[in-house]
Amino acid sequence: MPTITYVQPDGAETVLIVDPATSVMRAAVSAGVPGIVGECGGQAMCATCHVLVRPEYLAWLPEVSEDEDEMLDCIATPRDGTRSRLGCQITCGSTDALVVDVPKGQV
């Protein structure tokens, strides 16, 4: 089973073992990972599941959709190029691990 590692702004890490089809947001909310709110429940309508994907994992992810791109313009912290993604729109997919940084604020 794949793992998702959530790195907090202070460096604290939470590592979760997940089903490959589980979104980064859903796994975090289910496990109570601080900093991932997911107010809209995964509909790409609130941007409260913003994460910064570590560069070495970006190639494994699908392209940003038009809806996701639009919501990333509404995030609470500055957008970080291609690293900024909505956790509700990404899974581990075809990789066995994913590492994301949790931004300082979501709302």
C-alpha cells in the first residue's frame, strides 16, 4: 500500500498508509492531519486542502485541471508554481509514496 507523508510548517511529519485511490485530502481529513480542512468534501470548490507537492513526485501526478487551476487562484497562502495542488484532486496513483508540505494557512 502507498504512503502519503504530510510535512507541517514546523517540520513535524505524519505518515499514512493509504489505498491508492484515496485522495490526499480524504486521507488527511480521516486521520485528523492538522492544516488540511477539506470544507467542500473534495469537490474542488474551496481550496482548503491546498498542499505543496515535493518536486520529485510531480511527474507522477495528473495535469492540473481547469477547475483545479481556477481554485488554486483562491488559496490562502501564495501559490507555489507547479507544487501547489488541491489535495482533493490527487492520489498516490501509480507511485508507492507521495510527500506533501502543508501550507501555514488554509482559510
